[in-house]
Amino acid sequence: MAMDLHSALENNYLMQGLNPTQISQIAAISGTKEFGGGDILVRQFAKDADLMIVLEGSAKIKTFSGEEIAEAGPGSVIGEMSLIDDKPRSATVVSAGGTKVATIPNAMLWQLMNDEPSIAKVILLNIARILTARLRAANVALDSVVER
């Protein structure tokens, strides 16, 4: 199911807790890009750090060896780790068919968050929550492997 930019911002974990005015401020700095099947949205080890939110279609998140580790559908956020640590991308993301994404330029988002600390607080807390949940899940998975 396709999402428009405003709905995609409003309805993903990253923006939960922001008011409509704050969502509009983020929409104002966002753009959109379209990718064909097999196109690379993000390449592992690349130094770009823009956020993406899937609006239409889906993308496969792959390890360096090409193993699929997740799929990102409408509303999914891509690139939140690079936003936080300013390190190269940790995975490659490939379009699975036609995919349209919202793009939020890293520098413009950080400028907005510097200008509007209440936006920064919400976004950074939401990222911390999702990364913590992922770390907990990884710990459980690791425990099950170690116990074998």
C-alpha cells in the first residue's frame, strides 16, 4: 500500500510524538526518489547518511555476503544508524521491484533538530528505543545459538 510523504512521516516509529507542525517542518526538508527493481538504495560502507522512508514498494536489506536480513515495506525507515553515529552504512538495501522513498537529508535534519530541540529529543529517543529493541532481539538470538 502506497503512502504519501506526510502519512509516512506521521505513521512511522521515528516521528511518534511529534505534532503536526513538527511533521510539516520535516516534510518541508524531505524529497522523494524512485528506484527500479534491483536498484541500490543504500550501499554498505558508503559514507552518505541521509534517512529514507519507504513510501511504495519494498526493499531488501542485505549483508555484505548478499544474505537477506530484513525487508523494508511502506513506512519503514532506512539509515537511522548512520544518522546517529555518522559512520558508513552497515548494510546494502536493494529495491524489490519499483520502490519510492522519502529522503531526508542528514545535514538538513540535524540543522532542524539543532534549531528545534523538542524535535531532536523525540527523534533521538525514538531511534534509541528501536535500536535497543533490535539489540535485545540480537541478544536473544545469540543466546539461542550459544546454548546449542
